[in-house]
Amino acid sequence: MNQQVLLQTAFCLPTPDIEALIEGRMIAAIPRIFLNPGRQFALYPSDTSTNALPIEQYYRSNFIPTAQKSLAELGSETVQIKAWAKCERCQVLDDSESLDFLSQLTVWTKAGLEQTRVKRGHIFLAYLRVYRLPQPIEIPVHPSPRFIPLPQPLTVTQNTPVLSQTCFEQRCHQMEKRQPPPYPELEELQSAIASLSNYNLAAKELDQDIKQFLGWSSQSIGRFDSDFIWIKTIADVGNSSDGHQFEKLVRKSLLKLGFTNSSTNPQISLDPEATGGAGGLDFYCEMPYPVVGECKSTKSEKVPDGTPAQLIKLGYKHLQNHFDDCLKLIVAAGELTKPAVKTAQGNKISVIRPETLQHLVELQAQHKGAIDLLKLKACLQDAYGLADDKIEQYLVEVRQDIAVRSHIVQSVKSFQENAGLGEVGVDAIYGAYIGSSPPKPLMPNELRDILIELSSPLTGYLGRSKGNELNRDRFYFLRDLPQIH
């Protein structure tokens, strides 16, 4: 079981080094003092003024973009702490030992390491087991180059290691035996595609696969939905003057969320390639409940009273009496005029911005089925007129539900690893869950219900061995449930 750890100090390291540790690129640090094995501390990011050479000479070329980015994010008044670490071993490297192995297994150049050893007379090499914080914390900038007292003690658990115990031990063995990296060509390939991964989903997927293969990551990464390519454009197109493209994106969004329409009539359709045109409805959904709506993209203009009035006019024209039974929705970028808001409220029309629609579809793409369309309907019906806040509140609840399930999966995984068990009972999982700073407290019966849900063949995050009684069921880890970042 993962016990809680109370951290009262943070240790200063150059922010690029911390990023490399968090990414799993390396397990080593070069502290200015000897670190006692077993000591635990938060990782405080500092600039590189203590490094022996400029970053272009101190870090290997494939890591320089990451180093530059991390330095650019340093604040002048506060810093973000993203992780904490436990020192597993610390040794001294003096003049008698070559530094080739250390450069090959880390992000530092041999020249940088040699200059550091000349400057300090030796190198302290610390092996750090690093854990991500569930949420970064901000603390004021502190001038100390070593240990810093935290403003408030920080309670953490070992639920979010960068590397699994097995993977970390393999990396330690590699470092101790001075073994070179087995796949340097793959490291070069990863560096070459890393810059593409922010906007190319295929590159991002390959990047994650290579990192996992190299041992830089031990967490299973969900496959990336290629629809993200157009999903990421919804807000931008909605805030432009391209109304035709925006209508197509809204239709694709509704289909992605799970709405359907079997009509072949383009004027009452949901087909993104056959939009309504002049006199047609911008979108119409039949199932799981009827939704009729209007799209309004704009760069800067306000949305006039004519937009909801147009929806009412066209709705009755094409749907006649069925219009009254429909959920009525406008997706509009501009600010509504006061008359437009009154018309929307008076006619039970909900209005959301393109950004809100994008948030809904992004979450659905990350976790298929995350958006419950009946709950979405209730949110919209509770907020005639401007409904963005209501939808965003619903999204917060969905994200928390996913975070709870991700935490439960990690609790089962961690308990199995630490206890060396193949299967874990509900009581043990409950103890591991409540003792690991969970996102939300649960009762035992609530946890049991979620465990059964997560072990369904349709989800497959956990496996389940049925007992004679419900509380006798035992569960085991199958695959990670990635959290939302």
C-alpha cells in the first residue's frame, strides 16, 4: 500500500534537469552537496547560472529545445513545482573515472560534465526516483541554491511515479554498470519528431511509443484520435467569418458526441458534407433526442436578435409541430445583444460558444462515451440563454469522474506491484485508495461499483475474478486509464 509522505523541503536543480527527470529521459541529478539515500524532497526549478557552460554546450543538442522552453517558463516571482523525488543512491565521481557513460545516459554533454568536475573538484551523482504531483503547486522564488523550506508541508503519495519500480531498477543497473544506451538511433529519432508532436497526432503517437520502448516512460498511453486534427479548429473557425466551414464542424461535432440523423434531406440533416444552405436548418439531430440549431461564426460582430428569430422561423418551417419538442441550440462566437438574450430565454433556446463545444468534443475524443447526452440535455435545459457556465460545470464533474477512475486503476496497479500479488480484494483496494490522497472520497460500495465498471469487457482497465459473494470479488490491473491534461 502506498503510504503518505510529508515533504517539508524542496531541492534546487536547474529546470531543464527537472524536465528531463519528469520526462523519464534520465534518473540522475548532479547536486552541489551529497544527498543522503532515503531523503525525500520536492524538486524546485532554478535557472542554469550554476552550470559550468552555456546551455548550448552544457546540454546535448537533442535536448536543447526542451531546455530552452523550460527556462522560458520560469517565473520571476513564483515557480511551479511539478514533481518530488526520493534519493535512492548518491556517489562521488572523481578524476579517475571517465564521464562518457554519464553523458550517454543523460542529457548533459561530456564537455559540460568535465567542466563541472573541474569547477567543483568532483561530481556528486544522485539516483532519483521521481514522482509527478497530481497538480503543480506555486511557491515564491527563493534565493537558496540548495534546500528550500516549503511555505506549507506537502503531503504526497507514490501513486504517480515517472517510471515503474522494475523500469527504474533497470535504469539504475544500467547506470551502475556503466552500460551505454542500447538504442542511440531511436533516441535521435525521438528527438527529431518531438517538435512535430504538438500538432501532428501521428508524430505524437510515435513519440510516446518510442519513449515507452526506450524506458523513458512506463505508463501506457491511450491511442490518439485522428479527429483531433479538426476538433482543435472548432473555436478558431467559429471566431472567423467562415460560416460554411463552421456549420460543417458543428455537424461533425454533434456526430462525434453521439447524435444521429437518418434524413437524406440536406435542409434537415446532420451530414457535414451536405449542409442546409439557404433556407435550411444549420443542424438537426433525431436521436437520442431531437436537437435543432443555428450556427453563427463571427470575428467581432455581436449576435443580433435575428439569429434566434431565424432559428424559430426555420424550425417551424421544416419541422412544424415537432419543433416544439426539440432542444433548441445556438452555437455562436459573438456576444449576444440584450434583445437576442431575451428572445433566446423566452423561447427556451440555449446558447453556447464554439470554445465550449470544442471542450465537449475534446473530452469525448479523449475518453469515448465520457459525455452522457442525457445529462448534457439536462444542463442545456437548465440554462436557457447563455449556457456556457452550466456546460463547463458539467465538464468539471466529468473530468473528476475520470480522475477518480484513473486513481482507482493506479491504486490497484501500485498495490499489486508493492505487495507482489496477482489479484487484490475490494477491502485492500479501498484501503489503498483512501490512503493515497484520492481526487474524491468514496464509500466502499461506491468503489466496488466502479471496480466492476472498470473490469467490464467494454472498458478493460481491470480484470475481475468473481467470488462467491459480491464483496469477495478480486481485481487485477490490465492497462492504464490516462488522466486528462
